[in-house]
Amino acid sequence: MNDSNHSRAKSIAYWTATSVAAVAFAVPAAANLAHIPHIARDLAHLGYPPYFLTILGSWKLLAAIAVLLPRLGRLKEWAYAGMIFDLTGAAFSRAAVRDGPLMVMIPLLIAGVVIASWALRPSGRMLERAA
């Protein structure tokens, strides 16, 4: 595979992972912000108070937007970190209430997509390093 094909494949992989990650955060963000009853019941099952829907929904929406915006390397780093905190927290919350292996694995699989997006991002979307 020549450099041009490699670059194109990396770009496609980046945008695929980033789009999936953004949708995986934006859709539940909207559900959290709308306080959809089954989402509220699920968060209550995990031990979270009702007001957490608004906080979590806001953070998820902001993270989804941040990873899609051009440049803004530092903001993207924070967004990616927040996504990983959210997803690992979800996995541990599911494990703590004994929801079963599949329910623990789902957020970890999404975390893998987020990590892929972070690892594949082009240099213009990275935090600039100090000289």
C-alpha cells in the first residue's frame, strides 16, 4: 500500500471511528437531556440521582461536538478523556450492580472506538507539543 492509499485508509478509519463515537455520545445525550423515562430508570438502577441525567447529557453532547470540530487540540484531548471516564465509569457501574458481562462490555467496546478515534486523528486535530 503506497503512502497515499495508507493516508486515505487512515482518514476513512478516523472518520468512521469518530462518527461512531460522536453518535454513541450524542444520541444518549439527547435522551438524558430529555429525561426519557427508561433512561431515567436505568440511571436510577445504577444508583445515580435524577439530576445526573442533565449533567451527563450536557457533558456527552459537548464531547460529541468537540471531537467533530476542526483544530481545538486541547479541547479534543479533554473530550476524549471525558468519554473514557464516562465509559469506564459506566462499565464499573454496570459491574457493581451485577448487570452481567454483556452490559459491562458494551461501554468498554465503545471505549475501544473512542480510543481508535483518538489514535487515528490527523495532526491538525492533535494537541500541539511544546518545542
